[in-house]
Amino acid sequence: MTRDLTSSKPQSSGWHVALDAASQECYLGNPQIVWDIIAMFNKGIVDRRPLSSDEADYKLALVADKAECYRMADIFLGRVEGYTPIGAWSTEGHIADHAASIMGLEPIDDKRETLAASFGAHVLAMYRAIDSARSGEPDEVWEAAVMSANYALRAALLGLPDPNVD
């Protein structure tokens, strides 16, 4: 006898839930969707990073980037409509602990704070890459830093191993 994996009966395997979630437009378990979200996040970081050395401009950018880190944390914790979380991975905060591990941070009990701090670590990595590019570093140096930061964040959000560890 074959069991219907898409059955909604209590005895089913649960695949129907996974299949339904994966078919959603903004399913956060889809690597391409996560990559696109990271790209939009990065664009905001670059757009906000001031060209001048004016301290007030830097403080404004930092405040805006911090707010964006919390917004991203809310998205990946399943708290924003329009995005489909990865079940308990998102909603119970397992994603936050894994992200902290990948980003070299200590997780805390507050999963939103932990995940926002992980996004903050990514922001700082992007700031360093932007500053490196602006200071005249060769393209391959800052481009490698950007890609390393992006791959680490994607691994953190999808529950993959740290790509920067051999």
C-alpha cells in the first residue's frame, strides 16, 4: 500500500506541509529567494554608506542599518507577512543560534536580538569591503570580501555549514 505524501490526514508524513510551504512565493528555505533578499539588503547598505567622512552622515547610516537588521531578523523569524518561514527553524529561533555561530557571535536568549546582531556583523563586513574599495584596494580583494560575507550570511540563514571554514 502506498501512502499519499500530500495527505492532510494526521497519520501522514508531514510532506504536505513542506510541499505547501516550499511552493509559496517567498519561501525562506529557497536558496534563490534568500540570495535575492541578501542582494536587496546589501544594496541598502551600499546606498546608505555615506561618501563623505562626516560623522553625522555615518551615524544616520548606522541607525538606518540597525533598523534594517531588525527588520531582516523579523523576516527570517517568520514575523513579517508575505514571507513563508521554514517552520520551527525560523519561528522557534534555531536560525538565530546558527547564524550567530556562523557570524562568530554568542547567541543569547532573545532570538530577535541574536539574529539582528548576526545581520549587524554582515553590515560591518560590508562596510569594510566598501571602505576597501573606496581606498583603492584591487577589485579582487574587496570583491572576495563581499562574496565571503554573502556566502556566510546565506549559509547562516539556510542552516548550511560555514563556507569560510575548511
